[in-house]
Amino acid sequence: MKRQIFLAHIPKQIPKVQARAMNRALSSGKTEAAARVRDTYLVRKRDVSETMELKKASANDLDGSLESKGHVMPLIRFRVTPKSPQPGRKKPILAQVLRAGGKSPIPGAFVAKVRNVASVYRRTTPKRFPNQRTLCACCTANARQREGTKINTE
């Protein structure tokens, strides 16, 4: 009889324990996913983690999820030399996106600050403007594959 009274509250605690276990697994999954991305790409953990949205489970709602949504990352978020504007620079901008590869020159590219944020740009015409912001080519390819469009990999 004493045991039944002592264990009577345990069935009420099961959803709380389940929610805590799910939330711990979700946060571990977020950390592991960011680590796997960083194994391939030279990007900061913060830049990867901010694209992930974690919806935690609660005792009343045992529904949790981890989603990664975001835009194509600008090239400046990877390893780029130089990171800040260098007026009069004659050497090409060097960039490395994949850990396995080396730094590659980007002909015609330059680093500029627009609205106090540095980014890599490339001229679209011989004129001074318009300029096109350079995005990570491999990320752009992955985004196009998900959208179902064909990519020319020649």
C-alpha cells in the first residue's frame, strides 16, 4: 500500500521526462549538424547555427523539430583575403570555401563596404555600377539542386 502511494505521481511525470529527453536530443542534433557542415565548409559555427530553427517540446505538446532554412551565404563569410576593402589593390581576391580545396583567385572581384558591411563584389559591366554581390558558388549550386533546376557543371 505504501508503494502505491509513493509511486502514484510517476505517470504524471512521464510527459515532462519525454519532453526533456527530446529537447536534449534536438539540441545535440543541432550541434552535430553544425559540426558536419563545418567538416566540409570553412564557415563559422554561428553562421551555420543561425540558419537552424529549434522548436522545443513541452510536457503538454510533445512535438519538437529542428529545421535549417536560410539564404545563400555571401562569400565574405568564408575564408577570403582580404576581409576589408583595399583601395588600389592589384592582386586578385583569394577565396576558399571548401576545407579540402585551396584558395582560388576571383578575377575582377573586390571587397567593398556597403552600409558599413564588407562583402565581395564583382562588376557586371565595364562601367562603375552596377555591381553584383558574389555569393558562394557551391552553396548556390546546392540551392539550385534543391529547387529542381539543372546546373551546368562544365
